[in-house]
Amino acid sequence: DANPTSTFNVEGCPSTMPFSPSFNAGTTGSNATAAGSSPTFGLTFGRQDREQSISGLQVRMPLGLVGKIAGVQQCGEAEVHAAEADTGECPAGSKIGTSDAGAGPGPHPFFTEGNVYLTGPYKGAPFGLAVVTHAIAGPFNLGNVVVRSTINIDPHTAAVTVTSDPFPQIIDGVPLRLRTVNVSVNRQGFMVNPTNCSAQQVAATVTGLQGASAQVASPFGIGGCASLPFKPTFTATTDGHTSKTNGASLDVKITYPPGAYANIGKSLTELPIALPSRLTTIQKACVDTVFEANPAACDEGSVIGQVVAHTPLLAK
């Protein structure tokens, strides 16, 4: 009637294995370091044998290094195709790169190739990635191994952060023992270099299966920013018919020519003395804490106008 248990231990095995993952990332190609150009982005990470298995990855991209979403079909964006990204059956139009993963113990891991697809919104993020590897090793066919990731955009800086779901460790009873992953985002015209030549880095957090994590980074730098032209245009108009009840209007427009130009970092508009703001309007300003939490929660009286921004990077 008893339920005996036994403990199996192997002498010399630590309770927590070491974890020192390798990492390297950056732009490649003939125009890899040219400001405003469209390079290929490459990323490699891995671990040594007898180290903790890799369970996840978060990559924080340099400011200004972004992808051109416009013109790329998003896998699983439409409701009728929502399962595409989960199964790895993404359309060719959503492919933005390739992958190469090595798995298995010993000095010669087994490598299999895969594809990287851009997906629609995922887990609250506006965009996502699906890395799909068709795992076939000799007589073993494990089907599509799909790892999904979120793509989050910082609302203040537009910096991109990519966070993966937990990596699969066992499929159909077969332990994967992931060793090395190479990702190349090489779709023509997709990646866009920044036009700020300040020294930056591609930073990442690699997590291990036993709870360890490692902060890793690769330096990132570009050149040629000073040689880029910078020719934005600025106009400001106001309605000539004003009244005490409705006040005046102000329409400010900043336009930018297409082509290889330096991006706008910020703008400062100084209003003339003849266009003051009403004290009764200023008193209805949205409180900072409310705005940071959810701008939609701001009182209707704080809405003083509208803004529209057009960018070639987004389709909407």
C-alpha cells in the first residue's frame, strides 16, 4: 500500500550547470555601416556543450535601426488566417529572413535551416516574428518547429525590442539540445539604418533553462551621417477670422523630401505673442500620470487639436 520513492543522483553534476552564452549581432553587407542605408541584420547566439540549455532570448535594437513594415504581408494578420504563424504555414510574402539552428550534444551539432516571417499583432505587441524550422534529421521528421516572438516599439523613442517565447526543449520525446542559432534578416529594403552616428549597441538577455540569465551585447556603429542632406520644410498658418468664443486656429506642417536624408530628431515651435493659450484651456490639461498610463483616459477638455504623421515605414 505504500508509495516508495527513490532519488537518482550522479556524482560530480552540479545542481545548476554553468551558463555563458555567446552572442554577436550587427549589420552586414556592402552598405552595413552607411547611415540611412538598407543593410542585412545578422544575429548569432549559442552555448557550449555541458552548459544550461537556452530557454529564451530578448533583443534590444539600437535607436533608429528599424524595419520597413509597409509592403510586407503579415503572417496571421487576418482573422481567417490567425493560425498561420502558430503552425508555421506563413505565406511567402511575409518572409523577411532565414535561420540556421544547430542542435545536439558533442562537437558536431546537427544544423537545420529555417525561415523568419513577420507576423501581425501578438500578445499585445503591434507586430511579431515567427521563426519556422522544418526539423528533419535522417529518419526523424519532427515537422515544423515554430518559435514566436513579440516586437514591441517604445512609445517615446521608437526603439525596437524583440522577445521570444520559451524555446521548445523536447518534441515528440526527442530532446533538442539547442546549441547555436543564426538569424539573418535579409529581405531587400526591409532593414533601415539610423542617421545618428552616435555609438550604440545591440543588447540582449539570454535565459537558461535552470533559471540563469546573461546580459550580452555587440557594439553598433555607422558612419556618413554628416554627409547626409537635411532639408525639412516648415509652414504655419492661422485662420484670419477669430472670435472670443471660438478663438483662433493654428496649423503647423513639417514636410520631408523622399530619399537619403538625415532623419528629424526633434522639432521646437515657438508661438508668437499674438497667439497666446487661454488660461481656461491650460487648466484642463491632462495630468502626466493619467497620460502615461493611458492617453485615452484624459478628460475631453484636454483635447486641443489633432496630429497626423505619415511615414514610409508603415502602411497605415
